[in-house]
Amino acid sequence: MDMYAKAVESLKSAITNAINKAIENGELPKAEIPEFIIETPADTTHGDFATNAAMAGAKSFRMPPFKIAQAIKANLDLSNTVCERFETAGPGFINFFLGSDFYSGVVEEILSNPEDYGKSDFGKGENVMVEFVSANPTGPMHMGNARGGALGDCLAAVLDKAGYNAYREFYVNDAGNQIEKFGCSLEARYLQIFKGDEIEFPEDGYQGADITDLANEYKDIYGDKLLDVSSEERRKALVDYALPKNIKKMQEDMAAYKITYDKWFFESELHKSGAVKEVIDILTSKGLTYEKEGAIWYKNKEVLTQKFLKEGKSQKYIDNLELKDDVLVRKNGNPTYFAADIAYHKNKFDRGFTTLIDIWGADHHGHVMRMKGAMDAVGYDGSKLNVVLMQLVKLVKGGELVKMSKRTGKAIQLRDLLEEVPVDSARFLFNTREANTQMDFDLDLAVTQDNQNPVYYVQYAHARICSIFKALAKDGIAPRKCTSEELALLTTSEEKELISHLALYSSEIFSAAKDYDPTKITRYVTKTATLFHKFYNACRVKGEDESLMQARLALCDCTRAVIKNVLTMFNISCPDSM
């Protein structure tokens, strides 16, 4: 437990003891102690912590909060806490002020093991699968994939830090309808090379220039060898050539984006292994499928209706969802993407992952409920499937929306972005906005090397601290271990504010892991940089009394450790000089 958590726990215990004493003394009537919270006020001049215990107890004790606060105050003993004083305020708030032991304790805790500071066993080693990006391999990756990649990779890093065993996976949709469409599109472009406009392009085909490029590449290598073969053979040959090339590009793009997956899982494996047929058989054996118009359908409406009724939802709520059944096997005998997706998620659970996290585009919103219901239907707990829905990204340059690359004249792809924007900037900036909010990615800001660019701002804080130590080393001054008494010299508001913020790091990791929101950590480290610059501008390091100088060097070192910790966790470079 870190210093911040210890402070909260000890304070909660002291308040509970005070309430019990007040009950024993007759100052409060006998009643069950209500749940109360301890929080950090928005304005810390009112205290480092505040509790609503008096307000929360008004109903139980049938007394005004102000009188309850007075009873707590009369029996409160702070000797086993890190707070030195408290005061009541308003209608019954009780505010607490930290003592020097807290501040020196935080610094000592960080410096005792800087690389592991922030780690916890909150996750208890639970195996968690984070599946993200999983772009369709029939075309190049786009901006949504860039955002999903940064969010997914950094979320997995946060989960690892919080004590989970996070596993990164990319699901390659190399089977089914989209591959058939891919083959038809390639075939049309290939035949058009030789026969021109007499070959009609499929209405629902993939229109991207990459399809034409792949067809031309094949022609340049193999010529017209596919002209006189069957359409089935031609499509297979073109897909067998083009698909591996697309997948290789995707893997190269992810590597350039500093993302390493534990596994690239291929949908085709599910079909070859019989896993797709297996889930259809399971659902059929449970009476959850039926045949209509030659196709096999899944009783999605029935499954979700029963699920929601058990959860206490009203029939009106269910009717408003307009639930529909889903096709599992088309009348041509081919399984749908939905059938394969059920098999894939079952496979994840079969491999021992107890929590699944998918990062999907917001357009998959309607898919969430039915996939959770399907997991229940095949024998797993659908509530253990968690989906982070991600909103669209707009690229902005010079204040205007950008859709096309000036270099290629085509829609901007992930590869284009990484050629124009430093990877560190992309990974950091995509993690500055929560997944459920639409994002404008400012290309000008991303390449700016000044404090307007958040990642530069944070990296500069780290480099600035390193330069402080380098400059002092030239003067023969080296940091040393400080005593608690020396660390107690850190008394300015800027020092206390920075230390209090550093103390929150473990709690922020815990919160980010619990909420599946790594953007909390980018905001945290940005504020860390801000508070450091504020401290450094207000408090001299060199030229002070030796004990105070060493205490401030220790605080600098703590800040450097936390910034490095975050940047390293997010696979962002951490320069010593800039």
C-alpha cells in the first residue's frame, strides 16, 4: 500500500474510532455507522483531505451534520495518521491537513525503489486479453487504427502495472465475406489490365487504389497466366499473393508504432479447426438456432430478452432495443462473421483468459450486447467481456480538416501519419482524449518541439531534471540519501503540491486499470511536469543550505523517476537532454 492509500486508510480508521467513542460517550445515539468518503478537495487550501462523515450520518443519527461533526471533532485522535491537524467547515465538512511525515514518507518510498514505484498487486495476476486494432487485412490501416493502437497498447501496459497479466492480440479477419469481396475486387482490377472497361467492377467491391496496385504487381511478376483459368482459381491465386503482403504491411506498421503483439490470431484458424462449427452446434443443442430461408439463425432476441428480464429490466426497455435475430450460416453454407466472432471470443475464454477487453470503433455499438449474450449462451460469463468503444478521429492541419495526403493524393493511412509525425507524439497525443470522445488530431501540434506539444512538455521536464544533476556534478555536488528531518525541510506550497501529486501515482494506475482508461495516466504525467516546472521556478536547488539542497534534489529525483516510469510504461522515449 502506498503512502496515499495508507493516509486514507489511517484517516478512515481514526474517524470511525471517533464516531464509536462519541456513541459510547452518549454524544451520538446508537446507530450503524454509515458509509462515508475521504477525498482530496479541489482547493487544497481548505485541506489535503476532506470527509463527508457528518453529512452521511445525518439520517442514521437523526442529527444535524454540524452537531455530528462537533461530536467527531471532540473524539478524534490523529496520532496514528499522517495528518497533523483538522478543522470543521460549513454545514459539517471536516478537513484534514497533512504533516511532514507524509511528505518525507512519499519521497523515501519513491527513492527506495523508483523503477517499481506505482506497481501494485490489484489485479492478482489475472489473465486479461486486450484485443485491439484488428484491422481488416483487405486494405491499409487508417487513423482509427492509429488511435486504437495507442489506446490498446497503453491500456495493456497500465494493466500490467496494476498487477494483471495482460496479453495483447490482433485478430486477422482472413476468412469469410470480406475475403471473398477482396478476391472479386482483385480479379476485376487484374482483368481490367488486359480487357479494359469491358470488365465491370463489382458494385460492393473495394475501391481503394491499393487493390489496383496489387493487381498490377501480380501482373508484373506473373503476366497473363490467370487469364485462362477459372474465376475461382484466379481469385484464389490473387488472394494468396495479396493477403500475405497486406498482413506483412500491417505487422510492419504496428512494429513502427512500437506495438508488439503476443499473438496475431487468424480467423481462418477457427474455420480449419472446426471451432466455428462447434459454437453453432452448441447453440443448436441448446435450442437457440432455427432454419429460415435456407439459412441458420441465432435466437439473439430470445437470449437477450431473457437476460434483461433476469436483470430486472422492464419489457418496455427491452422493446425499445428493437432486438433482432442474427444469421449464423448463410444459405450458401458459409458461416457469417458473427458466427466466427462468437467462436473467437469463446476461444479466448477457452485459452484461460478470465477477462476480455476489446477496443472497437463506435460503429460496433450494436454488436456489444449480442456478443455478451452469445458468451452467456455458449457457457461463459458475458459480463467478463468488456468493450471500449472508440469515437472517430479527425486530422487537422492549419485549423482545417485534412482527408488526403499531399504526397500521395490518397486518404491518409497510418503509415502516412508515422512518416509525418514522431511516434512518441502519436502515441502520447492519441492517449490524451478518452476513447468515448471524438478527437481532433492536430498535425501541426504533433510535430511542434515546444511546450505546446504535451509529449515534448513532459519529456522536457525529465531532461530538465537530468540537466540539474549534470550541472551540479560539474561542481562536484552529488545527491545523497536524506534523513527524514532533512526531507521535512520541504515546506513550501510548491514542494508540498508536487509531493502530494507524486503520492497519487499508484492510485491513478489503479483507477486507469479499473476504468480501462490509460488517458488518465497521460493527464497525470502532464500535470506532474507542470507542478515540477512550478516548483523549480519557485525553489532554488543550488545555493541553498546543503540539507535543503539535498532534500530538493531528492524531490527532483522522485519527479524524474515518476516521469520516466510513465513514459517507459507507454513505450515513449525518455531523453536525458533536449
